[in-house]
Amino acid sequence: MLNQLDPKIFDLISKEEARQKETISLIPSESECYDEIKEIMASSLNNKYSEGYPFKRYYNGNKFIDEIEQEAIDRTKEVFKSNFANVQAYSGSPANQAIYMALINPGDKVLGFDLGSGGHLTHGAKVNFSSKYYSSETYGVNKETELLDYDEIQRIAEISKPKLIVCGTTAYSRKLDFKKFSEIAKSVGAYLLADISHITALVVTGEHESPVGLADAVMTTTHKSLRGPRGAVILSNDEEIAKKIDKAVFPGLQGGPHNATTAAIAFAMKMAMTDEFKEYGKKIIENRIILEEILKKNNFRLVSGGSDNHLLVIDLRDKNISGKDAANKLEELGIIVNANSIPYDPNPPFKPSGIRIGTPIISARKYSVEKVAEIGNLISSSLIN
């Protein structure tokens, strides 16, 4: 037993489990996975090496692993209505790296969403591989509206002539126009990568437009709103691109897949096809609306004026508290959020002007309308000096 062989680690795991149960998480990029996911992740599938793809392995003994991975692929394709799915990527960042490797060459121009405006490290941030190995340029949001300006993105694309355009967000609260992004990419001869890691549940349940069929490649993590294991899937409807992606994931970047994760992805995809999951997607939006209305009523300034998706970015400059101090203060009350930069933030990333909150976990936990409202009021009262 773990508590006997390694009481230190057992104790820390127990404390973390208690912390998660006793606090309210509003971090948009976190989820509460199904109990069955934890069961699968602790299974004997961790013992098997399976380099290659289903029915084309470099190791013997993969009869059942082949069936598991094929099931994960088939379910993923069904969920997203995609012609192709790779389910082996270890996580979101390696998956994006594989797509870069598949579609473009080192040194090629990439145009992605600015990190400070709501993008992700792998979309061209200067400290990331996406900028170190590729020539990266970024687009941001309009300084006045804090919304994406597609005419401006078109202008930047025409000047920079990227080989790849990346659309996707971590802290942008409005819907993405994938059709417009697709038109911009086609107009300059670029590939389009749609990173939907944050909005996966909304795409699956029809609360947000799907980029499948509009983007050349689509990537999503499986551990955010999808409620699955920490992994990722890559989608495409283009047969040649699909072949390149498979080769980029293995043997281009990775060795053997994490078979327990693959099985857990298969389970998550099965759950994503249920009526319960569709209701969960609706609740994510409904709960965000409740929090948004309460914050507005209490005169909090929301970046871009509000939200269309699962998250809100709150500008705290007029509350005389930094995002970091606000996050620490809320944690003392048992509410977990994260400090976050606002567009054109005058403050540094380690002490930004805002916080980011989201509703996936409280929706998965089926919080009542009254409880969500109570959370909104508690956030408001604690941050108003």
C-alpha cells in the first residue's frame, strides 16, 4: 500500500484530493475528470510499450492495445465529425508542435494570437518553441473594443505572408469566427491551425461553431472542458495532412504512446456523446451568464464587455488590487482563480491587472443556480475595497 511504502507522497496526494474537494475552482483550463478516467489511468495499460499505430506496431503483444486505440480514434472522429484523428499526442503543446512539424519547416513564418491578448504560448510567444524555431508574428485585439479585428488580421497576414496561421485562445471571452480565419488563411496561401482546447465542450455540444472542415488541422486537449485525461487529439479532413500529422507525432516527436491515456480518451469521447454531456455544455454557458451579470451589477469591468463562452477576464485596475493579490485573497476564501493579463496590460505578467474565471468545473459538479450566484456575490464583495 502506498501509505505504507511512501507515506510522504501518500499524504501529499491525500491533501491535494482534500483541497480539490473543499475549494471551488473557477480556473477555465481545469476540469474535474470522471471517476472512471482515474480508474483507467491507474490500470495495467501503463505497462505496455506500443510504438507505432494500430495494427502497425514495432512491438508484439499489442492485440488489445490496437483495439483500444482504434476505438479511441473512431469515437473521436464521430464526436467531432472529422475524417481523421490522432489520439497519441501527449498533451496540447506537443500536439501543436507536431502540427507545426507536419505543415511547415523551421524558419517559416507563423502568425498567431498574441499571448497578452488571450493567446497561448505555442501560438508564437517569444519564449516558446513556436517563436524560437519559427519566425513568428502575432495579431492582437483592438485596443478600444478588446475584440479580434478580422480586417486587421487580414492586413497583417497580407504583409507577413505566413505559412501557418493559428487561431485559438486561453483568455479571450468571445466566439471565434473560424470561417473568417479560414478565408484569411486561404487568401494568403497559409495553413490554418485551430486550437480549441478551451472551448471543446462548447464545440461538441453546439454552443460554439466547430472549425472541423474549415481549418486544415484542429487540436484540442482532452483534460479541460472535455473532462478526460491529460492528453490531446489532432483532427483533419485532409488525407495528405493526416498522413503528415501521424508521421510528425510518431516517429517525429514521440516514442510509445501512453496507452492508459488513450483508453481514457476513448471513455471521454463516449461520454461526450451523451445527453448528460450536452446538458453540461449548456450549463457552462448558463453559469457564466450568472457570474457575468452579478459582476456587471457590482460595477466590475469585464474585458471586451463580457463573454460568449466559458470564461470572463476581469480588469481590476479600478479596484485598487492586482490580479495576483486578488487571486490570493479569493483562495483564502476557498475560491481558486488565476491572475491574468488584460489586453495592453500596463503591469508585468507576474503581477497582472486582471483575473480569469471560468465555469467548467462548477458545471461538472452541477452547482445550483443559487450556489453559482452566491459565488459571484462572494467574489464581488471580497474584491470591492
